[in-house]
Amino acid sequence: MKKLPKPKHIYGYPNSQLKQILLKLEISEEAFDKAFGVNTCCFDEKLNETIIYVCDVERALYQLGHKFGKYHAWD
């Protein structure tokens, strides 16, 4: 993987897509969740799935020291 894939949802990464990304990056869900912390996300009722905003995924990867990480200020 040369960069993060395009999100499958207009607002970000569905949880199922994020799990696949983490698997390819060899990052455990536990480590990602710890870096992600308590954060805002949305829920798509049609998909019945949580959507994680791109900036929050990038920030968590930044916290983990991953090359795909990007600093975003969290409020």
C-alpha cells in the first residue's frame, strides 16, 4: 500500500474498511483504538456501520508514528 485508500463513504472510512486497512498496515485494532482515543464519528443507518473521519484516521496513524499519519489538531 503506497497511501491510504480512498474512503468508501462520503464522510470517511466505514469501520469494515478501516479494519482491512489496519490489517494491511499490520496495526492492531487495540493500538489504533488507543491512539484514536475518545473521538467523534458518525453512523450510517443504511450501512449499519460507524464511519470514522479521514482526518481522525490520519491523526491516529500520526500518533502511532506511521508514515501515512498526518497531524490534525483535535478540538
